Amino acid sequence: MRKNFYLIILSCSLISCYTYQVKKPADPVANEQKGAQRNGEPAASNAAMQLKNGRNESQNMSQQAPVPVNVQQKLTPNKNVKIDVDGKSYKVIVDRWESDSLVTHPVHQPKRVLKFHKNQISADKIAEKRFSQPIADIITVAAYTGIGVAIWYLVR
């Protein structure tokens, strides 16, 4: 019983509600459809127009190049991010930009300084640290269940 208790405490201390998530670019076609529905246009007429223009839109979508991501705009000072540099990932806190070089320090090592050129950083794999509600809910349910089991064990 004592080993199980220590195992549970250890696993709960290693779980975090924060995860690194890559921010997905907004889809301009989806934004146009949402905007049209908000303006009061019925969805049926919107769908009919899409059928008429379906060929043209599919051709335009294939011709449009993906919007390039500006690394300097994504990585602003004091952000906690996970970046991919030359195939290796780093969890860092952004300090500043010095012309084309990013000056950062690892998350738990503020004295160590890392510098990366903006061309070395993979713009598609920049992940920001964010709060994850589903993980928080799972941890909450597990904690309540553990408390309930502990009370049941003590009462029994």
C-alpha cells in the first residue's frame, strides 16, 4: 500500500496542465463563411454559391501559396516556446532579437544564453506553452477519485 501511495504522489507531481502547442494559421475560406453566416445570409444560399463557384475556388486554392510565417513576429520577448533548430528541439524563453539573431535562455537555466539565426529556426514547429483544459479536467477527476477512495478506505 505504501509503495502505491508513493507512486501516485510521484505521478501527480510530474503531471502539468501546460503543454506546448503549435498555433495553427487561420483558414481564410472558413473565416469568409463564418462572416457571411454572421451577417444574416442563409446557409442554403451560401452553399448554392459554393456549388456554382466550386471549380473556381478549388483552382484558386491550389494556386495560392501558403502564407510565410514571420519568425520575428511569432517569437516576442518573454514568451515560453519550444522551437526546432536544425532538427533539435529546445524549450526556451525568448529574451530579445539582435538584428537577425534570437537571444534566448533555456527554461530552467536563466544564466545560460543561446543564440539562433532566424534562418535556422523552423517556423512551422514553433510551439507556445499554453494551458490545456482537458488535461486539467482529467487531473481534477483523478484527484477527486483519489480523495473519495482514501475517505472510503478510512471509513471502512
